Amino acid sequence: MRKVFKLDEIDCAVCAGKLEDAIKKLNGVQDAKINFLTQKLTLEAADEDFDAVLDAVVKLTAEVEPDCEILR
């Protein structure tokens, strides 16, 4: 499954790249892309694991970029 989420308060392209790299390392993430200009995260994971993976991504985002929020 692939879904797109709006990011709130991602400050710079370097921060977006750092967050994208960290998300890609999470178990269950098949692919992740952050577009800094549009402030969007595209997340891909298996259908049956998607909710758990998304929860892990939200938690990781709070740790890596505390000002950034994934809007569901």
C-alpha cells in the first residue's frame, strides 16, 4: 500500500533528507520519499502492516524532527 501524508513544519531540505533516510531504515517500510517543496511524505508498506509501520514512522518523526508532524 502506498499513501501520501502532509508534513507540517519540516524546516529544510536537509532535515527532510535526514528524516527520509531514517524512515527507510524502519522495519516494514518498503519505500519512503519526502518532497520538501510540497511538504509531503509518500510511504509504502505491506497492506497488513501499514498501520503499525505508520505508527513507527510517526514516533520516529517526533524523535528525529520534533517540530515536524505527520498529518493523517
